[in-house]
Amino acid sequence: MWELDGRIQRYAWGSADALPRFLDREADGDAWAEVWFGAHPLAPARVDALGLGLDAAIAQDPRRMLGDPVHRSFSGRLPYLLKLIAPARPLSLQVHPSREHARESFAAENAAGLALDSPRRNYRDDNHKPEMVVALERFEALCGFRTPRRAAAILTGLDTELTDRLRALLVEHPTAHGMRAAFRTLVAPSMRPDPELIAAVAEACRARFAAGESPSPRIDRTVAMLHEHFPGDGGVVAALLLNPVTLHPGEAMHVPAGAIHSYLSGLAVEVMAASDNVLRAGLTGKKVDADEMLQCVSVVAAPPLRVAPERLTERTVAYYAPVDDFELSLTTLDDGQGSFQPRHPIPGSGPRILLGIDGEALVESAGGRRRIGRGRALFVPASAGAVRVGGRGRIVQASVP
């Protein structure tokens, strides 16, 4: 059982204070977007006791670290990545590919001779990237398409050239095909609207919200906010076609392959398949490939996939997503002051990462004992067996189903 030093990722959309505050570290004025606790080769957490990244530590003895079932199923790799994520401004409008599409496209880019760090690449690995977020603070997002009829109702009354055009399309074709066509006209390179048309929509949403006449005040407010960050971007108007989502602390959402989404603000724990494949259609300064994204996006209307916690023990609840790569549990401890005897089991097996959310706890397994506090993480290899904890606070555990 080893302590992990997570890798800070500084992206432009990150918060300058949320993660420093959570980690009890001094802010430096820069944007801290994510902290990675995993073995992804782009930014593996460091195992200071070994002087290695977690990926290298696992590679030294993968069967002992992962256990035979995980080793066989995932080719000797840790299949998940655990993160803290703190957006202060919107992330890109994005989807993640299916495993089959990722394998095919990764192989094609390799055959084309594209280096892994080539700016022309879309696929950095051959894996899918389903993910799940559990809010630590209020967390705002967009996820999934509305029904065409509901989207048409949201567009009604804005009375701009672009929204009238989109509404007519959805009224005439109230199907997934109509929604795909509407979305395509906003983001495809050959059809993107002029910035002036997009600005007119943002202003109409702002005015409707101020007048208190909106059928969806949240989405009008969101469109106006997005235009402030990304003026003239077709993704601003695409938000009118999507579901707004608010997660309160402890609430979770699963984002499967093909689901369009954008995280807007908040602080959350995120667990995902160990991949960095992101296809973007807008709302970003990073690489955008809307044509490739359109090949992978699902336009079938669907509500956000909220995940209800399932109680496993008196102290532990689990958030299960319908994937083989990961599951997440949350253990709440309320032992008396100074009572740090690790007598409460955390269900799970195989390779696990434990992350302190608040308070302090003592963690015990066959690999020894370690204290864990807010923002501190431990890697528990499969060979360490059962985990028991004691103390006061909360711990999340990422593991393999």
C-alpha cells in the first residue's frame, strides 16, 4: 500500500483556488483544472516510496499489483483513472468514442505515421472513455440532447434568423435525424453560422432571461455565459439543444461513450476508463474536429444518466456505472475523537485507489497501515487483500467491478 502524489493538470478552464484549497496548498494564481491519481502514461501519479510513476510501479509486477482477473482483462494495465476536477469556466463541447471506434481510429492514425504528440491526432490511445462524476460541491454541466419537440419549444420566441431556422428544421423532422441535422448545421466546418448570427441568439437569450419569460431560464443564462467565453462559437447555440444538469454534493452522473457533454463549473471526483481520447466540436481553444465528433456522437434524446448510490454497508455506498473498467464507493466514518482503529471494511478487491475527501482516517490492509486525509491518496495492490478503515471523515475508493 503506497501513498500517491497526484499530478496537477493546469488547463485554461480550471479554477485558481478550488483545488489548492481542497489540497491545502498555496494557490499560485494559475488555473488548477484536475489532479490525476492513476497510472495513465500521460501523467501517472508518483509513488514517492519507490521513486516511480504508478504505471512503472505496476509494470514491475503487474500480476501482483492488479490481480490475475484484471491483468488478463486489461492487458496488464490499470483500467481506470481517478481525478479531482474543478472547472471555473466551461470545458469543450465533447464526446468520447466507443472502444471499437477508438481501436480502429488509433490504428489508422498509427498507420498514417502520426506521432503520438502530433497536433493532427484525435486518438492518443485505443481505449474508450466512459466516465462518472460525483459532486463534492455544486456542479453544473450540459449532457445529452433534448427531444426535438422540447428543443423546438426552447427555441420558440427567440425570434432570430438562426433559431427560426433551427426550429423549423426540428418541427419538420422531430426525430434523431432532425436533431443531428440541426446540430450539424451549428458545428460542421462547412455550415457554421456567421458570428453575428450567434451573437444575436446569445443576446435574445439574455433578454428573455432578464424579462422572466424563458421556458428554461437555466439554459438561457448558460447560452449568455458561453458566448462571453466563446463569442461566435456554434457550440454556444448548440447548448439550446442540450439538457442542463445540476449535481449537488453526493449526486453522480454517468457519461457513456457518444454522449455529448460539457462541464461548466464546480468541484467533483471523476472516475473514467484510462484514456485521453476526446473529440471536440467547439467551446475550446484546443483541437476541434467536428466532423470526427459527428461520427461518434449519439443524438438520440436521453436524460442525463444520474447514478443513485447503492448502500453496501452501514458506512459505504457505491456508485455503479454499466462498464467493466471502474466503480466508485464512498465511505463515511464517524468514530469518536481519537478512535482510529481500522475496524470498518471497505468492500472491494483488486487494484484500488483510496482518496480522502475530508477528515482523517487510518487505512489498514495486508500491505500495512497508512493515514489518509483530504486530498491524499493511496494505491492498494490486489495482493494486499481486504481494506479496513477507522476515523472521522469520508473516503472514496476507485476499483474494478
